[in-house]
Amino acid sequence: MSEKQVLVTGACGEIGQALVQGLAQRGGYRIVTADFMPLPDSIKSLSAEHVQGDLVYKIKTFYDYDFDTIFHLAASLSSKAEVATEEAHRINVEGTMQLLMLAAYRAEKYHKAVKFLFPSSIAVYGMSNLAVKKNAGVVKEEDWNTPHTMYGCNKLYCEKLGMYYGKYYGQKHLDAVPPTMLDFRAIRFPGLISAFTLPSGGTSDYGPEMLHAAAQDKPYACFVRADTKISFMAMPDAIKSLMMLMDVPRGKLSNNVYNIAAFAITADEFRRRALQAFPNARISFEPNPRRQGIVDSWPEDVDDSLARKDWNWKPSYDVDRFFDDYFLPEIRKRYGK
């Protein structure tokens, strides 16, 4: 059986590295990677080909490739996007649109379905104030799609672009069968935490940053309040969800965009876990108004019942298993604790 050709953009990021490793472990794929940076040693041998450079200007490179699946992970994340809004829009929107056009073109030209997996985010939600956030509890996909950040706006718009290119691109009338077979599927991820890569400065990285600092006997000033609460997920579950959504037949999907969830905890609960593991941890709370405002606009948790119903989604790591079996053992190993 011939290998399926897969493109992974943003392959050097936390999700990208874990996804490339997951695809290679499963087998049966020729993995092409793309990133602004050279591949790290951890995945260099797993990539059949790496295209390095600005994705917006490298898209034309891929028009001769026969991709079965595209995982478009490359993005400018929330905190950085608030500082460089125009650049974030260029990377997040222009890059995504160019890749969607490529996938739609190839699907239409060769009459072959191309799956397009897109990691969206809880940043697409925008709660108007803390009281609303508290009262809202878990939110469904259609709730509070009023993002407060450039990153959230970019992600929400790209979800709509994906649905347009998959359903309506090239239509002549409402009953027409779309000529493209672009199969767009998106997951709205919560805060993702990897035990094997260092936090990259994301807005939800205060949790893992605390534990990395505690393990190194370094003080840490958390940039959000102690009562700040959002949803988190272990990286293996994020990769599991992408694989599951890739595999499920199109006919079983009732939506293009899905929430997934694992556990929702406060920043103070992260602190208490850090102190249990490293009793000498020195963790304080010094909220940064800009970053606090971003996290306050995100829901405390999300309703993932649609993913559970359509493709049997269920996380492998609850909060206890995340800390005890996944994150803390690797942190101790990394720092000799």
C-alpha cells in the first residue's frame, strides 16, 4: 500500500513536533514539513522533506505535491499577535487562505478529496466580563463567538474561510454540488501543555512555566490572577484528537468545527500542584493587565459533547493523570529532580 502524503506546517512548534512524531509512529505517511525555522533534531529524521521559510511566500512550492491531508499548524499566537497585529493577520489569515486555495485547487483538478485539519482555539470566544464568564460555565461552539484578540479574530475568520472553500467555493446556485472536495475540519483547542518541549510564551503557558521554574528552584511571577480559570489539555490528547478527527468518515461529522476539553483548573491550582511536587517553589501572582485581559475573555470551560457524539472523543488525561503520569515525571527527569 502506498504512503499517504501529509503536509505539516508549523512543524517546529509544540503541536507540530508532537504531531510529526505521532504520524511517524503510526506509519504509512510520507511527511512533508514546513516552518520558518529548521527542524529540531527530535523530528529531523522523520520528515521526508522540509521546506523552510515564510509560508505565505512558500505556498507556490506545494502546488506540485499530491497531499492527502494538510495539518495547518503555523500561526502567530495570541500574546505576540496583540503586539504585531498586521503581521499576525498576514501569517494567520493570508497563510491559511493561500493554503486553502491550494487544497481546493488540487481537490477540484484531480477530483480527489483533500483533508484540511485546522487547529483553532478557545481564543475565538469573547466573554464580555468576569461575571458573564462565571455564569456561562461551559460554552458550546456557537456561543460567544466575539473574540477580543487579533489571534481570536484570525482563528474565527479562518474557520469561516475553511467552510467557504469546502462548501461554497465555485458554486453557481444554492442546490449546486460544490465542485471542490476540500474537506475542512477544525478543533478549538484549550491551553495545550507538552511535557517534552519548553513553553513558548503563549498566553496559557503560565501553568507549565510555574512548574518548570519550581523544578529549577527559580522564582516565578505568574502573569494572571490566582483565580483565573480556563481549560487545559495534555499534548498527547491534542494529537489523539487530530488523529481521530482525521480518521472519521465525513458522513459522520455534523459540523466542521469542534470543541474538545479535558480539565479546567485555576492558576492557584497549578501553584498548589507545583508546591506539592516541589515544596520550595517560590510562586507569586503579578497579573499583567494585557495578558490578564486576554485570558479573562476566554471561557472557563467548553462543551465538547458534539465531538463525543460525532467521533467518540474522550481525553485520556484528566487533571490527576496529567500531573502524576505525564507532566511531573518528565519535568523531574529534565531537571534531575
